[in-house]
Amino acid sequence: MSATAVRGIAGMPYPQAKFALYFSSKVNQDVEDFLDEYEEKANDNNLTCTQKVETVIQYIVKTQHHIWKSLLGYINHDWDNL
């Protein structure tokens, strides 16, 4: 019997896992590096652009959610503009 890899949102790392992606918005953390790493994971799991936008917020510190949710790319579910 062969194992089937989990894909889609279910294949993404659990947000609270020790080694999960996480953006805390600290001065020494580059948002572009975070987004590149997130996009790589999302692409590996075949997430659509809409799923990428909807899911990325789970990997961002809660105090920053309102900022991300106010971005036009987030509002329009447009990953390329986010």
C-alpha cells in the first residue's frame, strides 16, 4: 500500500507547531523572506491564490491581523497584489 501525501490547506504546517512559519513583525524579520517561504510551502501543497491569501493570516502575529486584512490584495483575495 502506498502513502498519499496530504495536499491543499491540510498539508500546510499547523500554525502553532514549533517549526511552523511565523511572521512576528519584529524589526529583524523580513516580510519578503517570510512571504517567499510561505509561498514555497503553499505551492508545494497546491494552494490556489485565494487559499494562499486566506491561509497566510494564520502564520502572522495576531496583533498584525488588522493590518494585513486592510491590504487590497487581502480584501480582493489577490495573492500577487498581497
